[in-house]
Amino acid sequence: MSAPETALTRLGAAELAEEPEASLAEQLRLVLFRLADEWFALPIAQVREIQPLAEVTRVPNAPAQILGIVNLRGHVLTLLTLESLLGLPAALPHTHALILDLGVPDLYVGVATQGGAEVRRVAASEIESSPGGPGGLEGVLEVDGRVVGLLRLGRLLAPWLSEWGVEPTTLS
């Protein structure tokens, strides 16, 4: 029995067919998405799937970074809003969730985004370091005329990683 097809696997399959294998070693597969009307990216290995956002249940006394919880096929998904972690204005509406892969199979954490996401292959040499940017920004690159910030989950989620049983080194 094969794994269920998700929006991420459908995007990835079409994207994989486009590139010759000889150049794959120098390239990264990134998931691009919008927050606060700006573009960001995560390595595809850190994203399990992309889902339309269902009804979010607010959690009383939760930190501002936690938008709420969502029922994801019988699992409780903690939904984060990265805008507050990145110092961006709150962006509404959030329409999709990127379910993160933090290396712990039973941990369901997601990021609320504006709109769907797309998978792109970019050359590692196109990423410029971002020394003056927010602590969770690893670098910046340009994709189709858009400036995209490459996020570093280990830094952004540092306050919760030990509580969740995640080794920070797995997200570097």
C-alpha cells in the first residue's frame, strides 16, 4: 500500500521531471510560500505536506506565535504564525498550512500561510547570506523576480524544540 498522495507530492513529482540529473547535486528543493505578503522558503525535507487550512481552534493563554490547533486527520496540529517570530505584521487571511517535518513522527506542527505553496529547485549558489536579517533568516534568493527569504527552522523554533523532543541539529 503506497502513501497517500498530498499536494506536496503532486507538486514535487511534476517538478522532478523538469531537471537533468547531472545538475541536481548543486541544487536545493525548496517550498516557497507567502507570509505577510512576502515570500519565504523552507527546504523540502522540512515540509511533510501542504493542506488547505481548516477551522482553527484558539488556545487560551497560548503564546502569540501559536495561532491555534487544527484537527488533521485525527491528529492535533499545533499551528504557528511565523509573522510574530519574524517581526512582520499580522497577515490575514491564512488559507493554508505547511505541516512541518521536524524528525519526530508523532509531532504535528504547522505554519499558517497566505495561499498555497510551490516547490522549486534552485542552485545553492543563488542563495545570498543575510547577516542583517531576522534571526530565523538563513539567506535570500530571487525566484521569478520575487525576493524570497530562506528560513532556518532551528532558530525560529528554538524555544520549543527541547519541549517537543527535537534535536536542533536536525533542522540546521
